[in-house]
Amino acid sequence: MPTRRQFLHGASAAILSVSVVSRVQAASLPEAPSQTKPQTQPPPLPANGPSYNPVVTLNGWSLPWRMKDGVKEFHLIAEAVVRELAPGMKANLWGYNGQSPGPTIECVEGDRVRIFVTNKLPEHTTVHWHGVRLPNGMDGVGGLTQSHIKPGETFAYEFVMKQSGTFMYHPHSDEMVQMAMGMHGFLVVHPRDSKRYRVDRDFVFLINAHDIDPGSMTPKVNTMLDFNLWTFNSRVFPGIDSLVVRKGDRVRIRMGNLSMTSHPIHLHGYHFTVTGTDGGWVPPSAQWPEVTIDVPVGAMRAFEFVADEPGDWALHCHKSHHTMNAMGHQVPTMIGVEQQDIAKKISGLVPDYMVMGEKGMADMGAMEMPLPANTLPMMTGQGPFGAIEMGGMFTVVKVREGLARNDYKDPGWYKHPDGTVAYRVDDKRA
Ligand SMILES: [Cu+2]
């Protein structure tokens, strides 16, 4: 006798064979939950349908669904939101369900999904399901495969998740503006056999960027390359949560790049294995070891490692300008330039003039300089040994012994065993 699950699976396959998409009445729209907290929300276990091991969206959350006649129904609201990039700076963005990036949509291979999109933006939009194999008319390219969704309208996208993997969603309507304003999210399709590709901790985040002048709140949407806020899930260090990991766990990190340049993401302390792209899982024979993986524009990369070495391990973009917050790129290099004489002359004209950069810029990490309202220091963050001197795309993988299975609370700084920290040498000959 078929089990209930097999029956439902068969039923959804039968629905798939009908090529006509059922029209759903507006009155039966599912709820559209909203989330505005910038902290990482604990991963929700599936309320119904096949089980899976949920992902943890860094500084984000996953969208609940309702099951209706065997179809998973989600409801996205495209709308203006306010996102805190880090304590001290907020941005006017566009996103979904209260936040930018939008919530992660999680489902299971073989699921039939119906995703409602209500447009509360001042202009039309669509949603493209980046990387998903689906019928052409569900691909979300405004003008090409569907009418644009006008303000106030709701459209339904309906398809079967044919394969597991890591995908993204974003508009294909006034794309430059809507992407620059922060409209994107993750779409994770779990394998139907939950033991396949299983890991203990599974983190996801989007790599994006904004150009927001100090003192303002709205991104400059025409910027092509010279962004000043390089973000993981629209957060910058020190606003990005740590990735908390139990020693011995198998860990996966999935990163999607919807910015306008590539990001070589580097993990300290481990050799990891590249196991996934948006094209699917990399077969074991083709996986390769790395310590840095370049995530190209419009692509996803997933890597895995076994967390056998406790500590606070940096995870960051290796383009050093991407680990800085708002800064001017036209500033002359002053290393080695004697500025004292000039400073005396200038301070006669500008009373608070400060000499900067003569010995490098490290002092700026600790300096308490007055900033315009609503911006962040260029490099910041205090660690147990002093200023970390980082901003932007930087966070820490905190590997600790003895955590509970689903404990993602920040455990504080690593306490190094005696004799395992680099130390100062007093050279008696000097
Ligand atoms: Cu980068």
C-alpha cells in the first residue's frame, strides 16, 4: 500500500501533468508574515510536508508557508523597508516581507509550490527564480515571459521543484534600480531524501553592495562599481552575526552573489571543499579543496568543512576594499609624508585639522572621529586584543566545543589555551 507521502508525491506529479495553471481566487491568499529584526532567526523546522534540515540565513529568516491541497503556498510582499546595516546606520531599501534581502524560501525536491507576489512598490516588478528549472512562463522576465506586476496587483507563480539545490530570487523589471535597492532573496530546495548531502549546520547569505552617501539613507541606484557598503545579507561588520558552530560539526556555507563584481570569500583555519553551484551539487569526484572561493556575479557557491579546530576564524571577502565601510577612494596616500609643517599652516585656517595617514591608516580603526549622522566608521569592531580594523564583508566563524545541537547563540570570544597565542619577544640584543 502506498504511504501517505508517496500518495501526495504521486498526486503532485499528476497535477504537474496538467499544463493549465489553476487560477486562485484573491480571497484565498495565504498570510504574508513579516520580519524586521536584523538578527539571525533560529531555523524553523518544517511544519508539514517532507522533513528536511533547515538552513540558517545569516541576519535573516525563512518564510513560513501554508499547505493547501498538497501545494506549498508562500506569499511575498514586494515593498519599501528600512534595514539596519549595522548599529548606527539604517538604509531605505526595497525588499520583501519587511526586510531586505527577502526571506529565504525553503522547500523540498518534488514539492509543488505556489508563490504569490503582491506588489506594494511604487512601480511594477516581477520575480525571477534564478537557477530553478521551471516552465518558461514562470521565469519572471517582465515583458518576455509575463506581464509586469503593477503596483497593487498580486501574481501567482506555480511550479514543481524538480531538483534540490541553492537558488536565488530577484526582479526582472527595472532590474538595475530594483537590485540596487535590495530586492533579492534565497531559495533553497532540500533533497527529498533528507540523509543526502546532510550537514549539521547549513548557513546561507547573499553577497550584495550599496552606495549610500554618509548622512543619507537611500542607495544611489546608478552606481556601477564604486560602492561604499559591501554587505553580507545587507549587513556590514560589525553588524554581521557570527557563524556559530559546534566542534566536530559538518558545516556548509552557501553564498549567492547578486552584486556587480566578484567576491573571493576566504575562510581562515580550514581547507574546505567546494560542493555546490546554482547548477547543482558538485559530484564527489569533481569537488576540489580551497581556502578561498571566488563567487562570480550572478552565481552561488557552496562549500563544506568539518569544524575540528576550535577558535574564532575570520570569514571575509579577500578584496581588501570590501572589508571597509564608507570611505573616499580619492584620498591621497600620505605614508612617509611629513605633514607637521603643513598641519601647522592649515590649522591656522581650519582649527580642527588633523594629520592623517602618515604612518598608515591603522590609527583610524581606534580613532573616535566625529561622523555625519547615519554612517559608519571605515574600519571598526573591537576584539579581545584591540581594534579589529575591518568593516564590510567580514565576520567570524566561532567553533566551540560542547554546544547544543541547535545552539546558535554568540558564545563570546574564544579563550585560547595557554601557550597558543602569538607573543611579543623582548630581544635583549636591541
Ligand atoms: Cu568582495
